[in-house]
Amino acid sequence: MLVALWGAGHVGRKQAHADLLDDASAAAALKVTLLTSELDKQRSLPFVLAQDSEVKGALLSGDPAGYQALNLKFEALSRDTGAAVIYLLDLSGTGVAASNWNLPASFVGSNFAFRPYFQGAVHAGRSEYFALGNVSNEPGLYLARRLEQDGRPLGVIVVKVEFGTVEAGWRKFPAPVFVTDERGVVLLSSVESWRFLTERPLSPEEREALRTSLQFGDAPLTPLPLRPDSAGRVTVQLPGRDEEPFLHVQAPVPGEPWQFHLLSATGEATERAVADARLKAALAVLCTLLAAGIWMHRRHRIQDRVRAQEAIRQELESRVAARTRELREANAQLRAEMEDRQRAEAELHSLQEELVQANKLAFLGQITAGVAHEINQPVAAIRSYADNSAVFLERGVLDRVRGNMAAIAALTERIGVITDELRTFSRKSAPVADGRVPVEVAIDGALTLVGFQLRRRGIALHRSASEPGLAVKAERVRLEQVLVNLLQNAIDALEQAAEPRITVSAYRDGSRVALVVADNGPGLPESITASLFTPFQTTKPRGLGLGLVISRDIVADFGGSLSVQSQPGCGARFTIHLPEATS
């Protein structure tokens, strides 16, 4: 009986350890997945802001109004995304805009050039660094990205991520968890007093280096209250409790040099498993001793034991199945979220294309009357020539008939040019940005569509001849849409002008080609110019404020840029810069 009880206790202890290890590993993997998901969500924010034209424009201009606009934008982004702080540093490391601009601990005006995340982003393009904030005194992960313009660094955008919500979620579960960096320093923990303790004793050199870097402030950097043994377990003293045995499970955090640690209590579970195993062993021995005298009793006991074992097996299988189902559901949920994000991006792209087409059709509505007038004139002339030709045929004056026929052919060709241009402009084109478009052809197409409005309003058109063969890398229909947009805006701006005039020119500007549309209208106020390319900003009573935004995006797809120069009373000058097509 003693040997059986000892052996059963050993087996029960091993089985309990294996079951706890499986459960703890599964729980650690799930928590690592959730932590990784949170990190990936926050990493996308500095990447997007590094491409933002408003951020780059503010750094290029250094305008305090631009920085104030970024303060408000960062404040809204920080509130919506859950980021602790979003701030922008210039090349000297000085904060120029921050989401906490209106708080006592504002980062605006503070210099962070000494921080490793700033230095890493300036030299390598991006950097991630976990440290204690030297202004807020709150720990967090700093995600930094370098901003560039034409290969030239402009500054660094930084997003600080704090994990208070994540740690609060961990505290709802009984198992203590913590995350360590590559030196074993605890960065995050469900036990608040463990933060910035170490998994192993640090050498004096390591401790001094951390003190000098101010990464963890004046944290003690003392070892955790853990005593490991040879069986993969540790003895832990939690705050306010006696020492207890725990199973220690760790897993790497993808994308970071971190290790995730989970401590699963083994005391009660192991004692219960050992007691169950010993009870089974005792019952088995008693059944064996009684089998010689009571055959039926032994038979019933064997059946009872089989049923009990089956129940235990089914219970274990149900637990494993439940745990597997939970993991499968979590995985399916993550996959569904990824598919939803991909569908949303596809729908956004489709809506952008539909918005471009709607803008194009809106312009068609404005120029339809002019195109109809352009067609009516040659149609009337064709009717007159046809009637005259019938008279000349009766009189036998064939030379005059041939002349009339030639005139009719020329007029029909003119109608064909107008209708072809209208049909081509209205077609929904594919976003091709690497075709070769002659500059004169694009300008001719745009002027064909708005020519009647120019003549009807008495607007003088000054067109400078461009260099022969000058062409750009673009797609003709979409480039004509941008030119029609700029010409239509110029026509609307000249409604009250005494001597209205529009100038259209094209010339080579280095390795690029500049297309200019200028007018002598009243110009644009500085308040409007600053936000001209912002959606829904317009000076027209019935405008939507989307035409210039769409035009700028089309030109950007071609690898170019759209800019404006204007002074009140001196007109407006819009310039399109596009890559030159050399062959």
C-alpha cells in the first residue's frame, strides 16, 4: 500500500505538471497574441503620419499656425487611437507639435535629441525604445519614424504607447504575468511593484549603463522575488502573501526583443492531483486484496473504476476541446478582422475612384451647354452648304458643289473632334500613371471642353507655345480632368473681373515639366490658401471643396505635385509639376 501510494503521488504530480504546463502555455500564447495585436495597431500610426503632407508641410514652412493645426490633429488622433502622446520633433530634436500641447507636461519646446529613439530614427529611418518618460515620468514604448522630402530628412514623428490598460486587463486573472527586455528588466507586469525589477542580477557595468541612459530613471533594478528549481518551477513571494510554488512559462513577443512570462500556481492543483492519484491507487490495491474472496464484488468495483476513469477522461477531453475551441475562435476572430480591414481598404479605393468620376461628370454638366453650342454652329453651316449644293447641282455648277462638299467634310470633322473629346473625357479611366502624354495634346483637349465658356464670358486666353515634343508621364484623360478643373476654377474666379484673362503655359523645369494655369482675378486670401487642398474647403457658394483635393491626388498618382501661389488682388497661379517622358 505504501509503495502504491508513493508511486501514485509521483505519477499524479507529473500529470498535474503536464496539464498545468499545457494550460499555462496556451494562456501565455493568447496573451502574447493580444499584446502583439495592440503593438501592431500602434505601429501603423507613426508610419501613416510620416507620409502625411500636412506634417511635412508644417516642418518645411515652420509656420506656427501649421504647428498649432498639428497640435489639434495629434490631440484628436491620440484620443481616438488610445496613444499616450503623439509629438513631432524637428532635426534638432525639439518638440514643435504634440497632442499634450495644452497640458502642464507639454512636450512642445522640450528637446529630445539625447533620446535613443530620436537618434535611431534619424539614422535608420525608424526606432522603437521602451523607457520612462523624462517629462511625464510614465513608462511606455516610443515608436519613432523619420520624415523625408525628396530624400532629405525633415524631422521625426513619435508615438508613445503606454500599457496601463493592458496591465489592468492582466490583473483580472489570478496568474501573475510580466514582460522583460533583452537584459531581463521587467517592462510590464500585472504586479505593479515588479516593474523595473530584473529577472537576473545585473552586472555593475550594466547597471551603470542603464543609470546613465535614464531609460528607467532611478528604479532600483533589483532582482525579482523568484527562486527557480530544477523542475521548471519557481518559488514566488507576491506582495502581502507567503512564498508559493508556481509553474514558470515564457514565450517571445514577435517583433520585439521581449519575453513574456506567466506564473501558474501549482500548489492546490498538484495537491489535488496527487490526492486523486493516491486515492485511485488505494482503491486499486484494496480491490486486488479483496478479489480472491469476493469475485462479484471485485467485478463491480472494476466496472465502477472503469466508469470513473472514463468520466475523468471525458472531462479532460472536454477541457482540452474547450481550450482548443477558444483558441480556434480567437484565431478566427483575428482572421476575420484582417479580412474586414482588407475589404474596407478595397471599398475605400473604389469610393475614391467613384469620387474622381463624379467630379469629372460634374464638370461635364457645366460644359455641356457650351459643347452643344459648339456643335450647333457647324450643323447649321452644314445645312446651309447642303441646300446651296442642291441649287448648284440643278444649275450644273459642279465646282461650287465640290467646294461645298469639302466645307461640309471639314465641319463634320470639327464636330467629330468635339464629340470625341467629350466622350474620351467622360470615360472612366484606369489609374495608369506611367503613360506618355504630349503636353500640347492635353492642353488642346481641356481647352476644347471649356472653350465656349471662355468666348461666352469674353475671357482672353494667352497660351504660350511649349517646346516641341514636350511630354509627361501621366494618363491623358485624368490629366485633362485636372486641367479642366483648374480652368473652370479660373473662369469662375474671373466672373467680376473688368478685363478677364487666363494664361496657360508649359515649360521644362529641370527633370520635370511645369504646366501653369494663371488668372488675373481677385486672388485667394491667405486663410483660404493655407487650407485650399483640405477636403470640403471652398470659396464657391455651391461648391463641395473636393475638386482641388481630387486634382492633387491625381497629380500625386503620376508622381508629381500641385501647388498654388496667390496674393489678394493679384490673381492665382496653379502649377502642376510632372515627371518628363523622355521617350
